[in-house]
Amino acid sequence: MSEKAPDLWQTACEAVSLLAASASGLGGIVVKAPPGPVRDAFLAMLKQALPQGTPFIRMPHALPEARLTGGIDLASTLAAGKPVFERGLLASAHGGVLLAGMAERMDRAIAARLEAALDTGHVRIERDHISDNVPAGFALVLFDEGEPGEDAPPASLTDRLAFSIDLSGLSWRDLGGDDVLRPACQQLSPMAVALAKGHAETLVALADALGIASLRAPLLAAMAARANAARAGRQETDETDIANAARLVLAHRATRLPAPPEEQQTPPPEEQQEQSSNPEPDTMETQDRPLEDQILDAIASAIPADLLAQLQAGRGGRLAGRGAEAGRKAPATRGRPLGARRGDPRRERLDLLETLRSAAPWQRLREQRGDAAIAVRKEDLRVRRFRPKSRTTTIFVVDASGSSALHRLAEAKGAVELVLAECYVRRDEAALIAFRGQKAEVILPPTRSLTRARALLKGLPGGGGTPLALGLDAARQLADTVRRKGDRPFLILLTDAQANVGRDGLGGRQKAEEDALASAAALQRDGYESLLIDTSPRPQPKASALADRMGARYLALPHADARRLAAAIVPAR
Amino acid sequence: MHGTIKSPDYKTVFPLYKAENNRAKPMSLNYPFAALVGQDEMKRALMLAAIDPTIGGVLVFGDRGTGKSTAIRALADLLPERETVAGCPYGCAPQHEAGLCGACETGTKRKTVKSKVPVVDLPLGATEDRIVGALDLERALAHGEKKFEPGLLARAHGGFLYIDEVNLLEDHLVDVLLDVTASGENLVEREGLSVRHPAKFVLVGSGNPEEGELRPQLLDRFGLCVEVRTPTDIATRIEVVKRRDAFERDRAGFIAQFTKEADKLRKTIVAARKKLDDVDLPPEILEKSAALCLALGTDGLRGELTLMRAARALAALDGKKSVMLAHLKTVAPSVLRHRLRKNPLEDVGSTVRVERALEAALS
């Protein structure tokens, strides 16, 4: 790690210098760094890169909507006898930088406001009797302080930010000079730079090779390439601009490793990863290859070395960053406070302060009608809103059929126990479904009890056919129940995907496989997060096809033991 | 506008405007509708809703970064101007079937002016007072006077109301919308003030289904539901990136490039609106659409009604005199996909189910 450290810091400096060159066009940067000297150094470097007097606004983690967008300032309003509005943080950050800590725990509604501001450069205010459209063009710096295995920052927000850098492994000793910050020559506006012919094509092809679906990625990369050219005083982008943009904007979004052009077979994930993390681009050979291949080689080292781990953790997956928000229920009367809204205090908890706040401006009006000292009307009543903490229920769906079953089952049992121990700490639950012969059974209903789980697991038999479809259907049923309870189900399917018993309990490989794919598609349609662990000795295309259909992350662990399984599962949840 | 505080007194002054840092200053310079690449179903649905507002709203669901918001915001510049009663805070249109407010109904002479069809943004975090309208705070404070200040619903009357991230809209605001879209009027009772005004608008919502489901009642309010996917075809992706990049570099210039096409589109919409009432609905089309709805088991008559309206609007858009089977086929997925009952045993998505039923019913 420490060998790469100066590079990382250098990369951070480059990203910041591009941000400084074109503040709001690039969205911003995700910085994975806990509070500490490295983060302070990053902030100092950022400040230095920006002209003096640039707004530098910190956004507290939990803040009411009115602070974000702006709202009525009650004290001043009452004193002045006319409405006085307080500017929100978004507007205050206009032309500067907005810093948000603990981004991994950011409320979805707040993320949506930030997204709207990033998209339009304005903040639309429709609250507290104010209707306005205020300029709010800023660069967003998101500090991701999540531990491995915790939720990621909202994916819809990070999709809009050009850069992402992981400084969490750095120590302050690693920080090098930041001379990249000073532009080499007279700086142009990135708007004055044109993309050279063929460069848009290159960026799209690169995004495609790295498995990046969102179209924002190549767009942000194009913007970064222009900013890079502007810094160097070029009026048209050249290859170094594209390479830099690809390295800084595209590499960290990779959801797959680009296939090496020579070898047609894809080696197992671990092996491939090692290859690409120490690339030896052969200069003689690269001459006559297309630009995107050369760049792919050049940026290979910028693709996170732990891509596989990140894919498991959902950073690259489609379901990233939605986690705890999906399936939430209202109204809750406990949990994280969410602010106040109009409501009936007989059913929800009264928010006295907010009620008085909303009654205050009308006192003069009501006074005339001879009401009491403070006139509070029904429409002033405000109730507190809460977001309940939703728990995760991990549902293991285990193939307990013949062939390798007995072996797999023992490992699955071990993994369930290990995950349970971890659930116990996090107050999460686990459940287990096994399928074999002609049926699928819920062996272990959702539980947090280790002893109960052990007892139930001990008696789990194996052998027989593989009714994969039935197993998946049972899983969906259980997941449905979990979701209705307001919790978040997470499915882990351990199978070799060799289905040979259909949904009707009859044999026949083809029918069984069709049924399984259909059940898998239903799981994806209902939006359940899942992980498929291919347990066959040699990774199977069938299993990855099934994972695809389920929308599941796919993990081939041919000879996994319980400990490795648990290690793979824990960060994935 | 009408009594709303447009330039409030802020406690502090905004920092000096930095041209470099503010690329999005001209809000009116939206990405042109005519320049959108692909996403034909979404574009068609929005145009159909513009031709016949009684189709009842468009829901756009799909992946991130597919230009959902861009398309909807672009709609405002595409719509032809309309006639409204001068000075009416609710934007009443005398020729329009959307209804008139109390003042316009009783007023003797109605002078009309040309105005843009409103496409009103309902931002997340909007409070109820701004949506339905409330007392004018400034007057109440300064003069102790009660005056109604119309809200977003009044502003959207006769036009479009757009909610981005509609699935994140708070429950009590959803209730308000359900109530108003069902009755077509907005009723405000506050501080002894009782105001009733027409509020008919086309509801347009967009969102990402991964971020939570929509309440079935609200889902039902949308006449058309389209799914957008990130284009996977490389040539299309390149074209999107090129156009967007050109737009970011020179907004005005880019828009100018597409003025001709935008005018053409606008004319098509105007022509289709005129033609709409004369479009024939042959009995066999009616039969087919009934059979289709029956086969899919869609609840209520709303699906069938919307299906016919959408097919007719599409025929008008095509410049045809009568609805043809092709029109029905084209609009059916958008009209029906969100009305299907969720069948736990069904193994395919709703779009495929509609397509299968189409084949069965129309062959």
C-alpha cells in the first residue's frame, strides 16, 4: 500500500486541480478518508488550489431541509415585521465547495436535493412561503467514512461526481509535494477547449470496456479531459488529456476488468486482478493499437486493486447505495429524527418547537380577532418524523442436493454460524432455506439466536435432486415477509446451478433450468439484493447466467471453506 | 409572480458572481427536445400527453443518467403558446376545457394574452403551503391582512406539473396530489380563508425504481408509464456524449442548431391537436383494446379509456384520419405496463407480459 501512496496523493492533487479549473462542471469528488491528518491535508490542499475567498461550506450530517435550501428566519422576521429569509447551505456554497461528511449515511432526500443542484446549478425553493430559484453551482466533496461492509454513499449522487479517491490507507508521512496544483501556463477556460476528433468515441469505448453503464461517466470524462487541456493551455484535447481523464474519472467506476486482448479466455478473477495491477505496457507493441487499448493499459493500475471486493460490497453493482432506504415504512415513532411536518399529534408525536414556530408569524393576524396570548391553530400543529433503523436479514439459500451437497452443506452451516455471530453484534438476523429432492424448506426462520441456529442446522440432511426453482421461490416468499416487516432482505444463494427438478417437483433438466431462470427473474423484478456463490469445482457459465437473471452479484469460490465464505459474505451485505 | 415573494431579503449578500464557476446561469437555456438521442418511447409519451392532456400524466422510470429530467424540462420549450385570461393568477384559459376560476367565470370581459404553457417543477422538500397555496405572509405580517397566495398547483393549471424522484415524495404530499388530480380543483382552508380554484394539469413524474416503489393509488394516476434504459449501442452512446458535450460548450449555439427541428415538432403537435377530435375510432379497434385489457386483467376501465385516448392521439400525431392497429400496438405497453396486477408466479417483467398479450389478442 505504502508504495502506491505517493501516487494516490498525486492523483488526489490532480483531481483537485481539475476541479479548481472548472468548479461545477465536474460535480465533485468522493474522498474515502476518516477524519484525521490525511483528510486535513487534503482539505488544506483543496483550499490552496482554489482562489482566495472561495466559499468553503461544511454541511452537517443531520440538518433540517430549511438549512439546506433556505427558509424563513423566524427571529428576524418577527423583529422586522416582514418576512426575512435565511440563505441555505446550497446557495451559500455557490461558486465554491460544499463539504459533506459521513456520506455513507446520507439521507436519500438530502442526496436528492444535492443531485438537483448539481444538475441544474440552481436550488429551487418552494417552502415557508418562499418561491425562488437561487444559483447554487458548487463542487461537492463527499467524505466517505464507511467501514468495509457498511453502506456506500448514495450511488445516484456519486454517479454525478467525476472523481473518487481512497485515501484511507495513507498516513501523513506519505503525503508528497502538491506542485501539480500550479498550472503549467496561462490557464484557459475549459469551455474554450474542444474535444479532438475521435476522442468522444474513445471515451465511450473505454467506459464500455470497463463495464460502466451510466452515460454520465464518459460525459464527466470529456469535461475532465477539457479541463486538463485547459490547464496546459491547449485549445484541443490530446491523448494525454484523454488518458488522464480516463484514469481519474473512469478507472474507479470499473465494474469489470478489461479483457486482455491477447488471451481470449478469461482467467479466474484473482489471477486477472494480479495481472492488471502490475502492468508492463510494451511500448513497441502499443504503437499500432487503437488509442483506447493503449489507454486501458495505462490506466490499469488506477483500477482499484480490490475491484473484486468492491463489487461484492456493491460499489460497482446496480444496487449500490440503496440498502437501508428501500422498503422503509411510515410513520415510525422512533428511530433517527427526520424533521417535522404537518400532522395529527394524536397519532404521532407533537413537535412543540416547530408548532410554535409555524404559529408565530400569524400572531398579529390572530391577535386582531381577540385570541389568547399565543394562538395556535390546527394547521400549525407539527409532528415529528422518524426513520426507523431497518435491519438486514441475510437469507441463505443452500443447494442441499446430491453430488457435492454434503460437503457444501457443512461449509454453508459454518458460514451461517460465522455470519450469525457477526449479525449478533449488528443486531441483524439470518435465515436458512435448503432445497433438495422435490422441495424447498425453511430450515431456519429469521433469527438472531446462535444457539437456536446451531441446533436447527445440526439436523439438516442432504442428498437428492436439485429443485432450484423451488428454492428460489421459497427465498422470494421469505424475502417478501422480511420486507413487509420493514427490514431489508439479502439473499445468498449457494449452488452449482445444475437444476434437475422443476417447479412441479418433476425431473427433467431443461424444464428445471427454465423454471429456475424464471424464478430468478422474479427475484430481480422484486428488487431483492442477492449474491450467488458458485460452489461447483469449476466456475459454471450456467451459474453466472443465473446470477445475471437474478441481478445478483456473482462470486465463484470453488473450494471455499466456511471461513472464506463468511469473509466474502460479510462485506457484501 | 402573484404575490409570491420573488426576491426575498436575505440576511447576507450573495458572493460575487463568478462567470467561470457558474456554467448553469441561464436557466431558460434547456437542452432541446429535438436533440435528444433515442428514448423514443419517452419522447412519444410526452408528446401524446401534450396533444391530449386527458390521457393523464406520464411516469418515466429508469436508470440513472438516461436524460429523464432533461427530456421533461425540454418539453416546456416545445409546447406551443396558449391563450390565458390577462391578470388571472390561476392562468385560466377561456378556450380550454380545464375550467375557469371564480373570478374569470363571473368576469364580464375577458381579455386574453399569449403565454407559455407552464411546466412547473415540484422540488423535493417543497412544503404544503407552497404546493396548495397559503396566506400571503408578507401582508399578514405587515398589515394583518388576509390574502391568498396561490401555490404550485395554481401555477401548473393548464400545463404540466413535474416531480423528479417522485417515489421519494412524502406521503402527505402524495395525498394532496391524489386529491387534486382526482377532482381537478384545489380547495384551501386556512386562517378562516376558503379558496377554491381549478387545478388541472398533466402530472409528470420521474424516478428510479430501485429507490422505492410508488404507492398504487399514485401509480394509477399516471396515464402512461415508460421505462428508460441506458442505451447500450455504442453509436448511440457516442452521439449522446457528443451532443451533450457540444451543448455544454455553447448552449445558445447548440439550441440554435435545433430550432428548425423544434419548430417542426411544435407544428406537428399543433396540427395533431386540431386533428384530434376528427380522428375516427373504428369498432374493431375498440374490440381489440377491450380484448387486450381483458386478457391482461387490468383493473377498472381507466386502462381501456387511456388506451383509446393514447391511440387516438398517436393517430393524430401521425396525421391519420382513423386509428389503426399499429397505433394501438405502439401505445399499449406504455398504457398498460403499470396497471398489471403483480402475479407472483409470473416469470417475466410487465413489458413482456403486455407484448405477449398483444400478440395473442391482435393475431
